[in-house]
Amino acid sequence: MREGEHVHSAEGLVAVRDINPKAETHLLVIPERHVDSFREISEFPDDEAKRMLEFVAETARAAGLEDYRVVVNVGEGGGQTIFHLHWHVLGGRVWGLAG
């Protein structure tokens, strides 16, 4: 599967390979509905926010990951470069991230 291709999906959510991976497995989980960052998570109803987090875990399982990191960069100072809420799922050998 090439980078950027969908690797997992559910209604309103998609997971793709990161085009600039920081780990052996580096996926992005992206909701279709737009909010700029995790700061605006309250714009999602509780059940939808829960479903997003469940999808993050399902994506890791579908990728065969047992141990992994979930990272959300919030704001420029937090390393966010794409201003659409998304989660990074990183597994295997991880490069350049503090423990």
C-alpha cells in the first residue's frame, strides 16, 4: 500500500499512512468533519468523540499494533502543521520522539 492511501475507514473517519513517517508504522486518523485542532473537540457530541477514540484503537489493531503511541499536536507551538484535527498512531521503531 502506498503512502497516503486509506488503510482503514468508518462512517465519517479515515486512516491513512503518513507521508513523512516518524515510525515503522505511522498512520493518521482523520475525522471528515472539520475542526482546526483538538482544542475544539467539544464541538463533537460525546458519542461522536467516543467513536473517534474507538476508531483510533481499531486502526491500531487493524495495523497489527499491540504497543503503540497516539499523538495529537495542538497549535503551532505544539507542532501542528495541518489545521484539521487528526491523531498520529505510531508503532514499531519510533524516530525523533521523546519518551
